[in-house]
Amino acid sequence: MSDETKKPQRLDLPISGMTCAACATRIEKVLNRLPGISASVNLATESAQVDLSAGASTPQEVVAAIEKAGFSVPQRTTELAIEGMTCAACSTRLEKLLNRLPGVEAVVNLATERATVRHLPGVIVPALLITTVARAGFVGRLTDDHSRAHEKARKVAAESAELRRFWIAAALTLPLAAQMLSMFGGSLQHQQDLLPRWLQLGLATPVQFWIGWRFYDGSWKALRGGGANMDVLVALGTSMAYGFSFFVTVSGAADLHVYFEASAAVITLVLLGKLLEARAKARTTDAIEALVRLQPKTARIERDGQLLEVDAALLIPGDIFIVRPGENLPVDGDVIDGSSNVDEAMLTGESMPVAKRAGDRVFAATANGEGMLRCRASGVGEHTLLAGIIRMVAEAQGSKAPVQRLADRISAIFVPIVCALALCTLLGWWVFAGNFSSALVNAVAVLVIACPCALGLATPTAIMVATGQGASAGILVKNAGALERAEKVCVVAVDKTGTLTSGEPVVTDLLALATSANEALALAAALEQGSEHPLAKAILRHAQARDVAVPTLEEFRALPGRGVEGRVDGRLLRLAAPGGLPGTALPHESIATMQRAGKTVVVLSEARQGGSAGDAGIALALLAIADPLRATSRTAIARLKAMGIRVVMLTGDHAATAAAIADEAGIDDFRAGILPGEKASAVNALKTDGAVVAMVGDGINDAPALAAADVSFAIGAGSDAAIEAADVTLVRGDLNGIADAVLLSRATLRKIRQNLFSAFIYNVLGIPLAALGMLNPVIAGAAMAMSSVSVVSNSLLLKRWRPGGS
């Protein structure tokens, strides 16, 4: 055994689930019982440092021991920029190699030239991932949110160099094009005599081995990595044509034809195709690049009584910054002084400016109107809404849609099959036609017309454009799978509060029963101090508006789906829905009247002397609370119904209240009296006969129901919590975004199907035609080069999509 293998291995593992020192001690004991393990667990950093000596337990066994102890090692996501991929076979082969690593889940995207890898930190390190990429014949680099500009600069430089090579190749190939034109015009003899063969050799050689070196290099790396890609087809096909022509020229065999024009023209045309493809792919991220450009580089901040202009990246939470009329905001913040209208169209898709005054939130990259704003920074750097949107769209663009799986399977075996077909074509024509020149030309045509690139670009380019267009309209799609599933949605379950309604309920009625109105309001507000529910906030706002003094609350307890209870001034009180007070005498007629008006009724009750808070008590007052419908809800529901989508409202309200709101919104079906924990069951119950169900909620309180749905939508504030919660987040609080998201999904899937059809039909028709001798290699090469461009260009037509359609 070498010294290298005897060196102990050190793992730094993050651990989630620890709550106290006893947890850390228990994990440490569990790990140190493993053979050859020395572990130290730090509660403060929530991590474990594990040294593995020779012959010790494996990293996987260490992770398993931690999980068996009741804790977890969260996976980490590493993103790599990949250089050198030329076709779908490259991305498929690299994805397979990465997924062979223990505990790794990798997705490689040809269109974005990115690999997204989920792995256990400490067990798999980035250096190992980069080494694996290199072993596959590519170059991998770690990326982060700051590397976008560097990557773009690198691509611009690479494209400039490729463009120079193309023009040189075109200049060298142009004289040889006369040979091809003479072939179409008449005898092959004239084709040979137009240029001396030594001149043809001199023109074709630099194209073949200098300009075309990228294909040889790519082929070697692919074959060394155990696979084959488009480079293999181009290198093999052009080398056959060039090699035969070189032999004929140096041997002086004047009776045989040469095909220098075919090898040079194919390389030049493929290079042109790659340039056009790169430019088209660059346009797929225009929407996000536009967002990035909107964020100003500098900010004006108040510091030590002075107004200073500093780099926007240096701002920290709490800094006071000034935004002048017409300027873009540098970071997220809260307005502390001034008023203005702010254009948030670039984030929400809302065309009308939004009025901002003291207390309102503002977001980075939005455009200030005519007023001056003085704001306190709350979200800076990577913690702004803009950064969250860019990060989320990048993740969606890097994900893989299920519809792409068939293309991936075909790409994996495509090149070997094409090589076998080319060999059969060569042997068949040589044996049965007795003409090696014709056999060679037809075999070359088979090799160069086959194109796995179009298959690999069909899905990801459409996803990239669609997610960018969605982001511009305030529709943030978390992954490609969600975008694909949204097309099939036939039932939408809608949470009432904050989704159909504005989410800012107000107290409309207070009916005192066994106390005064002011005392009832004070006691109710005291109970709601400990609650974050929207109805609680409505009661607190009402008390504040009435200048009611709120007493101290003790022994607070939340009753999920029912209400709250606690002790105020020594009195045991409960504030709950009428159904949550069994045995308490209630004025049912008054309650029914309020509920028929679409209001939510809560009852303030007091436990009887000697009883507990859970016992039947005395009703002190009724409070009626109404949450008005959003202005756009009825229109949005009508749009969804016109699209053939059934809308079902889920609410914890009484049936009479639910019926009134459903009727106002134009909803025919609703489920009333549903507790938060029952919404997931209600969503599952809607999945009858294979129906694809979408759930729309706030992304936090409705988490179980969102998880149960086939597609989940978070609607509203555009907060970090909402962005993280659902498959699709609507930055603008408008149900029309649901209809827009479904329409975007349908348009995207149409483009993907068109792309896959054209890619498949191109190869299905082109390869047999080439094998039958009906295609010249130059024409085949041109067709191959244009197939990828056509797929990307078709995806770019999604840029015409606009929200608000039907």
C-alpha cells in the first residue's frame, strides 16, 4: 500500500436537525463507534469534522450513521460550466459519467452548457466533479452568481476566434466550390480540370487540419472517454473524402476523381452552422440578461451625514440610500421618506407604475418615477428579489423536462448506429455497384448528414426561451418538469384567502353580546397578538384604528384551523369560528346573516368559572370580517374556464360564506370548512380519473396542499419564502398569472414537439437518402449545419408570446 492511500481522509459534513448540545454529543458518540473514525461535532456551525483512517468506514456509512441517529446531511448543489460539448451525445455521455459517482444526481444541459450536480458535501468534492468532467474530454469550471460576466466575455472571445476561422475557411473553400458547381453542371472530368489537383490539395489541407482541428480534438476526447459524438461523424466523413483525394493526388491516378471540395465545404458549413447556433442560443437568455443590465452599478447612500456614491455591491442591510427621479433602485428596501410611482414591469409584468410611500417595499432594478425616495436597504447582493428571480430562472433553464428523455436515449446510441450505417453504405455500393468512388461519396454523405445536435437542442432551447419570457411577465418556473406538467392541468384548486381575495381583510361588524363593544374588541385584539393569521391582523388593525388599549396576553395557544385561546387579565378566553365552540349558546340567525353576505364570523367567548379554556363558555361578542375579492379574480376565473379548466375553491369558511364568495368570483365548485391539514386530502380527492390538478396558495400556509398537487403555484408578494415554496411563483398577486402560465406551458410544449419532430424527421429522411446516393456530401453537410439552427430559431419564436392571451 502506498503512502498516498494511507493518508487519512477528512470529511466536513453539514448536519441539520440538531437543537441542543445533547444532539451534537449523541452524533459524536455514534460516529466515534464506527471503525477507524475520529469525529468532532460542532453545534454552533451545525457541522461534523470526520477523519477516516485507512480501512475505516466509508463516507456513505458515516452519512448512514448520522441519518440513523435521527439527523440528516443535506445535499449540496454544485453548478459547473462545461466547455467542449458539441452535440446531444456529449451531454448524455457526461451526464452518465457524473451519475456513476456515489450519491450524485447530475443533469447536463447542452443548450446552457451547464451541469447541475446534487451531491453529499464532503463525500463528493468539486475537484472530483471537475476531474470527472475532464476524464470525459471536456473542461469544467465552478460557477457562481458572479461568474456570468466572465462566462459571457469568454464566449464572446471564443465566438470572435471562431468567426475569424470561418472566414479563412470560406476564403480557402471558395475556389474549391467551382468543383462542386461543375459537378452539377456536367461531367466529372471538367470537375477535375478546373483547378490543378496540387492546388486543390494546398487549399483543402489547412481547412482539414487547422480549421477542422476542433473536430479531431473533440473526437479524440469523446473516444477516450468511451463515447462518440458529432465530432466523430464530421472528422470521419471529411477524413475519408480528404484521405482518398490525397492518395489519388500523390499517386498521380488521373483516372480517379478527387473530393477535396467535399471535405473542405463540409467543415466550412458545419463551422457556419455552429456560429449561427451559438448566436441563436445566446438570444434565448435575452430576458434574463435584460434584467441583469437593469440593476445600477452604483448607489447614493447616507453615511456620517454625507451623501456618498458607492458601488451597489457594497451596500449592507440597514444602509440608507437615496433614489432620484428616473433612476433604478440598486437593492431591495423599505421606503422611509418620500413618495413616487415605481415601474415594476421588469419584475412583475405589471405595466402600470405602483405608488410607493413610507412603509412600502421597493425592489432592485425597478425604475423610480417622478419623486425622490429615501429607503432603508433590506435585501442586498444575492438576497434581492431580482437575484432570486435570476437564480430561479437559471435553475429552470438548467433542468431537464421529461419529454427530453426519448431524445437522450436516442442520442446515446445515435453515433455508433450512424457509423455502422455508413460502413454498410460503403460496402454495399462498392460490392454491388463496383465503384469505390461512389461508395465513398455516399458513405461520407451518411456520416455528415446525421445530426444528433438538433435532438439535444429541441427541448432545452424552448425551455430557456419560455422561462425567460415567463420571468419577464412575473411568472417564475422552478423547473422544466413543472412547465411540462402545467400544459396538462385540467383542475385548479384555489385557496380563498390571499389568492382569490386581496389578503387584507377588514372588520366590518362587531356585535356585542355579553360585554361592551370596546371591551370585546380589546379582548379579541389581546388574543390575536400571538397570531400571524390575516384575520388576526385585521382585528389588530381595527383596534389600533379605534385607539383601543390592548391588555397583556398569557398562556396563548393556537388551535389550527379553529382559532386561538389564552388568558387575559386572568380570564380564560377563546376566539374561534362558530363550529369551534361546541356547547356554547350562539345567536345563529345573526351568524347566518353575516355569512350569507360573504363574511367570516369569529366568536369571542369566555370559559365559565372553574372551567378550562377548552370547555363550553359564554359568548361575549361576534366579529364579522370580510376579505374583498381581488379586482382581477373574476376575469381570471372566466379565462381559466374558457380554457377548459375546472376551478375549485378551497376554504376553511362556513358553507354560506364560501358560497357567497364563490358566486361573486364566478366559481361553480367549492369545498368549505376545510382545515389547513385537510387541504392536501382535498387536492388528492380531485385527482379522479387521472386529472392533473394544480393548487394555488400563498406558498407557506398551504405547503401540504401545494406538495400534494401535480403543479403548485404560489401567488402574491414575491418574497423569498414564496419563491422557494412552489413549482411556479407569480410575483404579481393576480390569478391571471395562472392562465398565463398554462398558456405559456402549452406554447412551449408545442414548440418542443415541433422541434423533436423536425429533428427526428430530418434524420429519418436524410440518412436513407444519403445512403441511396441521392445526396452530395456538401449538400448533406449544409443540411446538417442548418438543422440545429432551424431548431433553435423555432424555439426563439416563443419570444412572440405575450401574457393575457386565451
